[in-house]
Amino acid sequence: MRSKLGYLSLLIIDEISMVGANPLYTIHRRLSEIMTSDEPFGGISVIAVGDLSQLPPVAQKQSFESISEPFAALYGSIWQKHFQLIEHSERNRIRTSNHTDDDVQLIKSREIQNTSTIYPTTALHIFAFNKDVDSHNKEMIQKLKEPVIIITAIDSKTDEQTGKKPFHLMRKEAWWHVTETTVSSWSKVMMTTNADTSDGLVKIRSKLRTLVPDGKSTPIAVHKVTVKLRKVSSKRTQFPLTLAWAVTILRIDPSKRLRIVAIYIPPNTKNESYFKNLENLLCAIPSDSVPTILCEDFNANIASTDLKTSTLKGQTAYYGFLQYIQQPTHRKGASLEHVYVNRNFDNSEITLVTPVHFF
């Protein structure tokens, strides 16, 4: 690490409002260790950019507050001791709704039409809908005039007992990989899963890569995912890539969104109809990176070991949802409360409250 950062002289921290006091102190301490210096941040100049009136860091003190660690807190606030505030007065007026007509005209002067000769066609484009993303990526890959390669995922589904294909169909765009990936040399791509982290090939929002046919860059291997539903195994093999000249806004900042799906299944619903309707609903949930919760009334005892409950667990797990309530919610030992969360949640973001029995 010392050899990598030996020539570092300036560190820029963006979105400083999301950096807590403790992480900021950790940056200071690690840089001091790496640079073998007692100066703040190891003698490295730091520029912190952001709006401190925006969302604060999750479950942490803000960067300008004291550090939580008792011994380090004796040092005081790193922010207040070593940072000098330079405020953007024009932006501040807009943020507080005190902007002038000149401020509005200044912002409008920065607009640019896609017909302009100086339009940045290769810059990352952000759209609200997948169809617009697909259209732009298709247009950009055609402009390269390179051979286009369509990589089709290899899917296999086998019942361990009968060898028959299960009634569940593999989703066109499952949460792990898409059915088809279109790429070419020099295309802009984004990783859909972690690969070689030592070379920076990780799943990061807006982290774009270029496919270079030089034979020297880090190769990207296929990724295999196996999902088991009861005694049926489904496997998809695909390259963890997607075109990324354009992405949806959800790819950029899913942390500010939460999807809650409230489900009601009437009692005495026949199993065939029960799982068919649930299957249709699960298929309709977008396979994006938004944290999603399934909850409400499934009319099934999740603590039971019968066929209905085991099928329900397997079906929701197949689509990437895990039951979070594990303790009985009824005084007789039943668990009728269903709360399923998908893999876009960080466990640190969820607090489980011990159930209270009212009946």
C-alpha cells in the first residue's frame, strides 16, 4: 500500500455528507500510518466536496461531529480542526429556494441538446426506463462498427428425482444474470457481479469498463449461479457483463429507494392457484438493484414443515428473497408474519424486534 500511495499528494472525497466522523478519522489514521507521518492525513491534502445539508451517514455521527471512539475523541473533531469551509453561494441560494432569475438562467445556459456538435455522446447517460437504456446502448454499440457478439446464457433445470423440467421458468432477467449479453470490442460495460477484486473488477454503481482486445488486460470469466427449489436445481452460466453507455437511475443511486410489495392471499386458496398467482407476482417484480420487501398476509404458517410452507420458502428463495422473521409470532409457536427481503439489503440496515404475542 505504501508503494502504491507513495506519490499521493491530494485526496478528493466526494459526497462528504455521507462520510461519518469515524470513517473520516479512519482515513486520517491509515494515511498517517502509510505515510509514516504524524501530520493530519499523513501530510496529504484533502478536498471534501458535498452538501452537508443532504442525507447524513447511516447510523453514524456526521463528519463535523466528534469521533465515537473514546480515546480518539480526546483529539476532537478532525473536520473542525483541519478543514476550511468554502461555500458555493449560488448553489446555496438555490438549495434554500432563494435563487434569482440570473441563477436560473445560469443553470439553463449549461443545457445542451443531443443535436449539438459538442454533445458528449460517450458520456454516461441516465434514463428512467430500461427501454431507453437499451435503445441508447444499441445505438452506441452500432456506432463502433465492430463485430457484435451476442452471448446467450446456458440454462439447465433438472428434477433430481424425475429428471423432468420444473414448472418454474427461468426469468428472462434474473437477479444474477440476463439471458443474453451483447458486447463488442471497445464497448462500455459494467460488471453485474464481483470478479477479480484485486484488479478492481467489482460491481460498483457507475464503474464503467472498456472491453479491450489486447490480450493483456484482465480476462473476465463466466459466472455460474445455482438455485435450488425443493429438489429442483436451476443453473445459469453467463458472463457478468452488461452494456453501460446508459443506465437507469436505479443503477446510480438505489440507496434512496425502497420497494415494498404487500401481498394478500385469501385463506383456503388451492395450492395450484396459490403458487401460480405468487409466481406471476414474483416475475413482475423488476430485477434491479432496489432493496425490496415482500410482506403482509400469505396465509401460511412459516414455522410449519408441510409441503405448502416448504414450497413457499423455496419459491421465494428462487427469486432471491429470504424470510427474515424466524421467531414465533404466536403464543402457540406459529409464525404467521412474513417479511421477505432480497439480496440488495445490507444486514446492518435491518433491525429485528423480538415479537410480542397478543393472542
